[in-house]
Amino acid sequence: MMRVFGHHIAVPVLLLAVLEAGVLIALFEGLTAYFDVVPAAGPGGADAVTGALDTPAAAWGDHTVPRLLAVLGVVVIAAVGMYSRRMFFDVKTFVRRSLVIFPLLFVALTAASVAYAMYMGTDWSGYVILLGFATPAAAVAIVLIRYFFVELADLDVFKRRILVLGTGPAAERIAEMAAPGQHRHFRLVGFVDMEDGGAGAGRLHWQVFPRRLAGEPAALHRLVRDRRVDEIVLATAERRAGRGGQGGGLPLDDLLKCKLGGVTISDYATFWEREAAEIDLDSLRPGWMIFSDGFRQSLSRRFIKRLFDVSVSLTFLLATLPITAVAAAAVKLTSRGPVFYRQERVGLHGRPFELMKFRSMTADAEKDGTPRWAGANDARVTPVGKFIRKTRIDEIPQVLNVLKGEMSFIGPRPERPFFVDQLAEQIPYYRERHTVRPGISGWAQINYPYGASVEDARRKLAYDLYYVKNGSLFLDLLILVQTVKVILWNEGAR
């Protein structure tokens, strides 16, 4: 794993993105050379092009535009979720979704190329022809490369070797994470039973080593050397030091030898956060939150985030103006009631505000005055409401909440006060999600499907707290890009 601006990204995922960008660059530049394109006169000038196509080579003659288009191509692939942890090893799904991915890639690259050609004052037809050749070739090349790369990345030789200290509930969760078919970027070497044959040892599928190895107390450093361990994870509630490795407590002398020998020592909560991209609520303690890296809301972070929110919101509002007008008319003409639906939600530091949406339910959806979660095939949803919910068009008016400073574009979803009070009583640390502004999209929204229960709220809180801890402009951009997949694949809509 590599930490980029606080967010944990698997190195194989980064390498795959670079490799696929390289394929796109090679294709664009190769086809340009094949059609014998030479530099043009520049903005507003006539092209000087030889070969089969009349292509504006001011854009294609150097390496700049092919590289920019390659980056745009990788962004499109990321936007549909193909670099996510869940999809990285799922080549079959990637192939199926390619029917949408590569037409979308062709449209995005063509639109960018035509816009550039119009700016340069040159003919844009050559771009369309070039991309018509390049996109199918890129589809075949990327699918093949992804297949072989993923197969290679799944080999044990390229994975970190993990040894877990402990055989209790935390160790069992690691075992479930690393179960066959999960395709993690680490390999479990085994567990060290800190209780010398405690009850937890029998429930694990991997080899469990007793704390006394070969009759010697605290032989942890020998086990680490023999098993070529790269990282030790402390998954035991016991944090006291043992005496010479005997009795209860951690074998600190052995752990120090391992640390000085180049082995990474991690506590369970940090390991889980890194590998699962969420916070394990069962192991969450105030001390870890206080002393761990993150959970900082500096003045510079707040300023940059506000600038990001205003810029993205204004751009989004202008770009979706035609859609907004049609949606407003459809809501008004097909059902009785107002176009917009206003509902009290809990915002930053627990302050209430009125969230705006296009109305998707009947005007008397809660005529009894009792708040209720939306259910699957909810009878209160109108026909138009069902469509705008699935396409997320009903969320567009929330951009006005963002511009007013009540929400952010990226952040935990705001909940109703009734549900906040209910959930805070049942889920520890639930109110900590209100230390940042709520958002239209968020880390939980792109990683967890729509849920309408206490357990769903608990699972989403694990992602929300990860965002609160590791939020940055970089993570905001990643979430913004991947929000496209939620719309395309109808993930989480109800």
C-alpha cells in the first residue's frame, strides 16, 4: 500500500493505471505517425498535413495532447469504478462493462479533441477518424493487459507476508478478509496464539503458532525470520509487556528485534483502515483517534475544500441546467405538489438545515408525521420520482445547499434529526461524522449500496469516519470521479 495525501492506494492499482495510460499514449502517437501527421500553422492558421487524414497536428504533432488524452482515458476508466478495490481482480465484470466503458471513452476523448480543434481553429474530422481506430484497439489492448497484469499481481510472490499476533475476534476478522477468493494484496503466514492454545485458535483457517515455539519462550523473531514475514499485526487486546517473553503481555524484546530488522509493526485498527479503506467500529477507541495520524480540520484544508465546493458546484449547475429545467417541468406536470422538496437535515457540528431535492414522492408521503426510511419499491415514489432517483437527478438542487455553505460536494450524507438521535444511541461515535460538512456524494456512497437500517448506517459510518480521518482534496477528486459509476450502474439508488 502507498499513502497518497492520507488515502491508502494499492501499488498494483497505481501500476495498472500507469500501464493503461502508457497503452493509450502509444496508440494515439502510433496512429498519428501511421497517418503521417506533421505540425500545423497554429491557432487560426491553415494545416500543413500530409498523409491519409487532414488532422490538425498542432495538437497531435508533439507529445502533449496524446498524453492529456491518455490521462483523460484513465480518468474515464476510474470514473466507472474499474480501479476500485472490489473491481481490481474482477476481469469478467470489466469485460462486461466494457460495452459501456469504451463507447463512453470514445465520446469523452472525441469531445475533448473537437473542443481543442475548434479552439485551434483547425479541422476536427481527423480526430474523430483517429479515435475511431484508437478506441477499439485500446479496448482490446487494455482488456488483455488487465487480464495478464491482474493474474500476475495475484501471485503470492508479489504480496506482503503478514503474521498476526493474537487469535481473538480481531484476528478472525483478518482471517475473513484474507479468505480464499478475496484477492487481497497480502498473504497470511499465520497467527501467534498469545494465550498458548486459547479458544480462538481453533476457529482460524490458517496455521496457529503457540507463543512458546520449539520449547523456547518468545521465539517470535526466529519465526519471523524463518517465515520471511514482512509485517506483524497486533490483533490482541493485551498491550502489557511480558517478562522475557514469559507470562502474559506482548514480547516487546522480540518485537523490537523484528522492528530493527526491517519488519513493519502495525496495530490492528491501523492495518484494517489501510486494507479495508474503512474504520473498524468494533476496535475503535478514543486513544487511537487521538494519537493516530489524521482527524485534522486545518484552516488551509477548510479553505481549499470551500474553494473546491464553489468551483465544482457552479460548473455542475451550469452544465446540468437543461436537465434541471426538464426535471422541474416533469415533476410539476405529473403529480400534485411543489417541484422542490425541503427536509430538515443535520449538518456541520449538529446544526440543522433544510436540504433541497426535486420532489420524488407524493405530496402526502409522511401525512402521519412519522419519519420513515425509503424502502425498495416504495409506493410513495411517483413514476417520475422513480426515474430521477435512479439517475440521481433529484439530488441536483442540493448544489444550492453547497453554494450556501450548508453542505459540501463531498462528505457524509446528511441524515434527518429523528434518525440521528436514534442512531447515535445505538452506534458509538455516530455524531463524529458531523465534524465535517455533509455532502452530495461521499466515500460511503461509492463503496456501500443504499441502506435503510441500523446495520446499514453502521456500515456506512465505517466509511464516513475513514473520510473524516483522511479527507483531502485528492480524496475529494477520487470520490467525485467515481460518483459516475453510482449513476451508470445504478449503485445505491432507491
